[in-house]
Amino acid sequence: MSSPRPPLVQNTYHRARVSLAGAWSYIVDPYETGFRNQRNWEPFPQEGAPKDRAFFLDRRREGAADRVEYDFDSSPTMQVPGDWNHQVEAIRYYEGVVWYRRRFDHAPAPGRRLFLRFEAVNYEAHVYLNGSLLGRHEGGFDPFEFEITDAIRAEGNSLVVRVNNRRERHTVPAMTTDWWNYGGITREVYLFETPGGFVRDYHVQLEGGESDVVSGFVELDPAHEGVEVEVAVPEACIRVLATTDREGRAAVSWRAHGLRRWTPESPVLYDVVVRAGGDEVRDRIGFRTIETRGADILLNGEPVFLRGISIHEEIASVPRRAYSREDAAALLGHARELGCNFVRLAHYPHNEHMARLADETGLLVWEEIPVYWGIDYANPAVYAAAESQLEALVRRDRNRASVIVWSIANETPPDAVRTDFLRRLKAVVRRLDRQRLVSAALDRTESGEDGGYSLDDPFAGESDLVSCNQYLGWYYGTPADCGRKQWRLDPGKPFFASEFGAGARAGRHGPREEVWTEEHQAWLYEEQLAMLERLPTFRGCSPWVLMDFRTPRRNLSGVQDHWNRKGLLAPDGSKKLAWHVLRAFYECVARREARRAAQREETSA
């Protein structure tokens, strides 16, 4: 049994990189020919399955050119990062295997260690360098890396990646999703170097509650004892020294005197410098607290209302998977224009640019893993995949002030096995990060003689933020029913409406009772918001969804055409009527919250 991989290197975002972006050769392999051991092909073993062989190398077998049935050099190319669906029309709907090849030169400096990092490959990746298997990764939205110090050549390196985006029952997500299954090397690929001993991981954040203490740790690779570690915040004249233990880990803490708190209105970030041995890492970190008290969500000890919107990681106008900082700026810019102070990044981990740009622009963030419809909760391999994706997300973004909610599931029908699955995931979050809220987007329960709504899901009692997806007025009832519906909610916890909405084809108009019109969608928003405002524990919402997005499940010809039409924006960015309804509501809420904050200041003075 192979030993577990060490945690991913923290903050490669601010380390020097050598990008491998650009044109990669590719071969579409629907019959899995590349994993067969066939005569006249150059074989090399697949990890963990010696009987299987992969023959898609980047060179022809000497003396057998007339018998070669593949050749990367004569194959077409596509851009990496990027999904294959929007780049190659013939495989727009393809789910299966595609092989990629990229040649490059690189000579690391003497005494330096070299790593190869993929920010995401959807879904399964086998990675080979110069004919040798580096390893396999499963998970379509989380980063992974390999140390290649001893495998690199100064010239003529060949990087081959087998990518498989086929949906399977044993994967996370499973067979059924409601978004486009973009395949390929969908995010950045790059090399980065470190000293022989370096900072692998670190975490610093304000402790919760009334504390004014910043605490955390620094972890070194290799794990030497007795190494001096320095954490500095130059702008605040903070310099803390600590010494590593036998695990190569040093605990740090200091009083937060003089540190201004990060808020959406004033998203203050500090340069934080971590030094150990010959390594130095710089980051931009904000300091704030987030907690709940009764039905309130408290940011830095003050009540906050989450004016949110749900977002898919897609540039709808192309359409394609979003991956760049410019893509993140476009999506988050729409949220800011809408009047949001909060975004729900659904239904999977988005690229790192999203959380980092939210730090800079002052947007609170909900991040989520794809524990979604049809998960096989009884399968240990499925749990292991979910835990791996959750751990990678938390480790990557736990220094981001903007991230306040880790969501571990969406619309998962409750039973004992599933609830135990979620409880185990919650324990993983608490082990890695105790300073944020844990939640999941749950379903409402209709019960009682009046058909009222409640949250009987046992995981509601485990959540810090009680969140609910409900589509009253769209999938059941009409918008008018919102005014008659009663809710039975825990008075001691904040209630968050994680989804509601209605579909509308942009430009389609008619009476408000006519479905698929902009008028019907706007009416639904008016009635939903009025209903939610009557709930005494209502503390925010993230309606579904910012922009129309691609999905094979939505097949109504002339209306959906493989698009989910619940967006407030059309794919071309034009605003539907419901956009203006939600924006007006958020403007009203923002004014109300500002008045309450002013009153609290007067009272405290």
C-alpha cells in the first residue's frame, strides 16, 4: 500500500511559476485503446494495475513506423487550460478519454526542488513524464501536484496526461448532475521550484468569539525539528518567531492590536511574510471573525445579512469553463453590480482566483464540494473521494478572509447512512479549520395540515447556518402561494435560503402568470422575497442563479435548448426583469443594515 501524499504546497499562487499553458496535442480515445497491451506498441504500466498497459507515448517505435496507429506529432492541438467541449465541435457532448501531450524544456537550479501542479483536470487524470507514470488523481475541481526533481530533463521533456470525464456511480459527483460536464485540463498547469527545505503549509487567522488573538501554524518540508520560523506583518509591525517540533510544525500566535478587520465595506488585506531556512513565502491575508449567536450571523462581532447570489464556474457567452483571473473578475463583477456582499460558489470548488479576488473586492464566500444527487453513501471509496476533495479545498482557501462557509453537500435526501457521511465530512472541516461556518444546502419538508414548511433533516441540527433550497412557485405551486405558506424553523439558528428561482427565456414576455416569461420570473422573486422577509430568523439568501448555464438535463426545445434558464442574466449578459427586483431588494436591505449599524454605534458611544 502506497503512503499518503503530503498536503499540497500552500500558496503556489504567489510562488514563481513556469506556465505550461498553450497548445497541447491530443488524441480522442473512446475505446480506451491507450490502456491496452498490444503488439508493436511501446508499453508502460498503469499504476496499481500491472495487467493494463498504456501505449500512447509521444514517439514511434523504432523500425515500426509503418505499423504505428497513433502519433502525437501529427495530432491536432487544443488550448490548455481549457475544456475540450467548446474547443472541438465534434466532441462537444463527449464523455470519455482524451490523451494530451506537451513538450517542454526546463533546467532547475542546483539544489532546488521542482514540482508539477495541475489546478484541475476533469475528472480522472493519469500523468506521465518522459514515459514514466507520476501518478493518478481523481476529482474534477481540486488541485494536485507531483514532485519531479529527479524526473526532469533539461531538454526534450514529454508530459502526457490521460483525462477521463466519464460519469460513474462511484465518483463525486456521481451519474447525475445539473451542469455541463466539461472535460479536459480545465485550469492552469505549471512548474514551480522550492529550496531543498521549504514552507509546505501555513495558516493564520483571528480566533473566534471575543478573542483578539491571531493563531496558526507553519509546516516545513522536510520535517526537521528545531528550525526557526518567522511570521511577519510588516505594515502592522508584527514579527513572531517560533521553532518547529519533530513533525516540522511550529505554532504561532500574537495579539491583533492594530490590525484592522476585513469587511465587505473595507476589505483590508495585509502582506504576510513566512520565512524558514532558505524559503520565503508572501501572501495577502485579511483578518476577521465569523460566528453565529442565536439567529444572527456575526462578522467581527456585528450582525450581517448575506445579500447573495449563486454562481456557476462558466463563461456563458462562449460557453466554456471559467478558469482565469479575468473570468473571476467578470463573474464577481456581476455580483457586485447586483448589490451582493456574498456569493455562493456552487456546486463544486471553483478556481482559486475566485476566493482571492473576493478577498480583494469584499465579497463573502460560500464554498462547496460536489456531494450532490445520487451519491453512493455506503461506498467507502466514494467517501474517500469526497473527503479528499473537501480537504484540498479547505487547505487551499483557509487563509482567505472572504470564505466564511464550507458547504459539504447539496440536496442530499436524508437517511442514516447519508447523515453519517455528512457528519464525518463535518469532522474533517473541524479538524482543518475551526474558524468558519459549516453548512449544507438541504431540502425543505412539507408537513402538517397547513402544508407548512420545516427542516426536519437531521443534519440541520449539525449546521451552523441552516440552509435550504426551495422552489415554491416554480416546481410546486404558483408565486401567489408564497404569501400563504407557513414556515416552522429553529428560532435559535440563522436561516439562509440557499436557492429559489424560476426559469425565464430572455426576451420572452407575457402576462406574469405565463411561465418561461421574464414577467413570471420577476413575480416569483417579488413573492419569494416578501415571504422570506416575514421569517424572523431569515439572515440571507443566494437565489438560483446569476447567469443561465449549460446543462444536458434541460431539453425543452425553443425555451431551454440545453440551458438552465433560471439566470438573472442571459448568456450574452443582458439583464432579465428579475435582476432589477433582486437589486432593489438588496439596496433596501443595505440601507436598513446601515441604519442599524449606526444605531449600534450611537448606543455603544
